[in-house]
Amino acid sequence: MNFDSFSFDRRIVAGIKACGYVTPTPIQTRAIPDVLQGRDVMGLAQTGTGKTAAFALPILQRLLDAKASGQGPARVLVLAPTRELALQIHENFISLGKQTGIRSAAVFGGVGANPQIKAVQRATIVVACPGRLIDLLNQGVIRLDHVKTLVLDEADRMLDMGFMPDIKRIISKLPAQRQNLLFSATMPSDIRKLADKILVDPATVQVANTSPVKSVSHAFYPVSQHLKTGLLETLLETTDHESVLIFTRTKHKAKNLARKLSGKGLEATFLQGNMSQNQRQRALDGFRNGTFNVMVATDIAARGIDCERISHVINFDVPDTAETYTHRIGRTGRAGRTGAALSLVTREDHDIMRDIERIVNHQIDRCTVEEFDYDRPFTPQPGMNRARPQNARNRSHDTKKSRGPVGGRKRSARSQAR
């Protein structure tokens, strides 16, 4: 099957070709016909499955069919949890609809509102983060009474970030008769309740929601908590990689870890919620174009990172749920490439390790790095509580002498949430 099967307008076909799309992904194959027919859709798919085009392409077609003006008022509203994801969706609409004359505007915090207000007033499609959109609605500078299609993307993450009250307020401003599309990587009870409230007789499209992509290999690296940074540095030095995305649990840790890696001569940057929009954009652009080959991020900040060059995802901190693990590693092994997911695990992580093995449906190799000294004692830093970490004496168990599935020839280090 190819995109010709959908009979898109020639102007949209030109955008598809310009973006290099050839064969629809499974979620595109299943969702596009329902969206074209005007049905409400519940889409369940992890990162990297092509869900943005699954709603962007049919939305553009429906706007052309309705002879919607290329300029405002807003006929389509897309809500996204983070600035990065909002920008990514906005840019996809621009790329795919370049020859249609249909305008898109992005609305998010961290930058001046006036340029966004002007852009929204001229746009047919508005892609927004809930917080800034609420601000503009309160100011009376934007109206949503002409919206015919609402898209909630990454709905689970929006609920995790506490946007439910804002979402309800925004929906109250929309016309009652509209098409609703809800996309989520997971289906917790709160998402199900939200879907039941806003979706009318929806088509449900579920694609690879709980199983990681098969093009990604997995490895656990057991290590004591106090040795994780050293092991990470050794892995980065001894592993052939293109771009590496590293996950931590907290914003503070992401920033400090990136600075430590930079101090070791690695080209590292970080992404976290306290950065200005210009700082975030510089970090993202540098990671995408190869200026930085290592990015450290939290789960929330990483939403919207779209970089086909990511060869490795490293869980510096193992996620709390297996579903989050699946979502993290969906950022590698994309566009026909292979990828690797490495996790630095401590003895406190055993339960989640079993959950992860359950979803990948096999036992994941426990690996060690020959060049690394696992017997290095814990040394308190100045000002630290001198109590020894609970697992400081723990020597990694159930390991095998292996460089792991991605251990390659040693390479020299190159210089240098919302």
C-alpha cells in the first residue's frame, strides 16, 4: 500500500513527496480513512509510529474539501503537552501543507505572546500547549467558536502534567458539533474517562502500543548507584554511536549530568523545563544537526524530540513503568534503522526489570564493560551526608563478561517540560 490509495489532493501529494514519505505506517494506514470520513478516533500508539501524519494529512484534505480559507479563523485545534511537541506538529503541518495555502500557528509559553497572537489570527490550524492557550483565551485575543476538529495528542502526558482542568476549560469554548481525535501512548483510567466524555462513536486504532519496536536491542547494565555516572562515561567512550538520548528522573540531574559529560570532552547538552524557549531550541537544533551527539533529558522534556539519528537510548535512571520504558526507546530504531536501549540498573530496579522483560517477551542480557572498575569504593563529596548509599556495597549480580550487544571498538571522545 502507498499514499496514492488515499486519493489525496495533488497539493498534499506534493507535500508527502517533499517530506520523503513513501509507505504509510500501520497507524497511518488504519487512522487516515476514519479521519477522512469525519469520524472521531481514539489512537493508541507509541512514539515513532507516525501518528502526527496520521491526523495531519486527513485534516489538511478535509480543510481543502470544505474550501476552508487559507487564513483564519481557526478551524482546527491541536493540543500538545510540551513546546517541543507543539513545534514539531506545527512544522509537520507546514511541510505537508506547503502548497495548500493553509496556515498553521504554534502557541506555547516561554516566548513573547504578541507574535503568536498575530499568527493565530491569520491561521486555520492552531497547535497549542494548554497553559498559554488559556492565557490568550482569558485575554480575549483568540476565539475557538469556528473549530471543527479537535486533536488531543499525547493525552496521557497532558494528564500527567496536570492539564486536565485547562483541557476542560478549552473544550467548553469549542462548538459542540465537531470531530474529536485523541492520541495516547497509554490508556490509564483517566484517559478512558476523558475519551468517553468527548468522543462520539469513535473508531479505535491501536498499533504496537505495549510492545517495543523490534528493530531495537535491549541490555541491562547492573551497577551500584554511586558508579552509574562513571559507567555511563565508559559506555559512551567504548560504544560506537551516532546520537545518544539519555533519560534521568529529575531536571536537576539532567542538567548536572550533561555538564559532567561535557567536562569529560563529550559533546553533550540537556533539555529540561527551566530553560527558556531559545535555550531549548538551540539544544534541540544542535542535537538534530549533530553539533551535540549526546542529549540528557527528562521524560516530560523529551516529548517532541524527533531525530532519526538517535542510535542509542540510555536509561541512566530506569523508568517507573514498563510503558514509559516503551515510550522512551521508541525514539531509536526509527525510519528503518536499528537502535539500542541500554539501562543502568541497581538492585532496587529488579521489579521494573521483570516488567520490562515481560513486555519485550524475553530475558534481557545482563552486561558488564571490561574497561570499567566495578570495585571502586563510594567516596562522599564535600558537603554530602556521609551515610553510605544503601547499595554502595552491592556488586552487580547475574552478570556475564560481555561488552554487551552494542559494545564496539573503542572510540576517542570528541570535543567538547514542558
